[in-house]
Amino acid sequence: MTIARIMLASFSLEGKTALVTGCKRGIGKAMAIGLAQTGAGIIGVSAPLEKTGSEVEAAILAAGSTFMAYTCDFSNRASLYTIIEEVKKAHPQIQTLTSQH
């Protein structure tokens, strides 16, 4: 077993849900994939994020996790409030929040 696998095993988020903003690219994408590798289901939010078929979705599914995509322009207050209500309704239990904005 590699050191990376040992580290992942000791940091299990199996059965937990993580919301990651800015997950389309860069650090946000890396965080979403890393959290998925520890077992967390991922709720991804980003302004340019595709509802299905994104690179981040493919990587998270390949890690054996679940992925749900949401689009939100965080500079638009109405859009922000709308996404908050949508996510709360669909995912009442979120244990981790990672923001990359």
C-alpha cells in the first residue's frame, strides 16, 4: 500500500457530502477530486460548470463517488440565494464546504 493510500484511508469522508465552489478548474477542481477520493459525495458549484459531462464530473465518478452539478454566478445576489435554496432542498445534510472564490 502506498503512502498516499494510507493517508486517504486515515482521512475517510465515506458517507459524507461536500459542497465545493469553483470546482470547474484549478484548486477547486483538485479539492473536489481529492474529497471524492476520500469517499465524499460531491456537490459542485461554479458559474461555467456544465450540468453533465464535465471533466471534474468524470474524475469524481472515476474515483467511485457521486457528483451533482450546479451553476451559480456568485457576484449576483439573486443567483446566490436561488442556488442556496436549491441545494438545501436537494441536499439537507452537507458536512463539508470548500470555497475557491
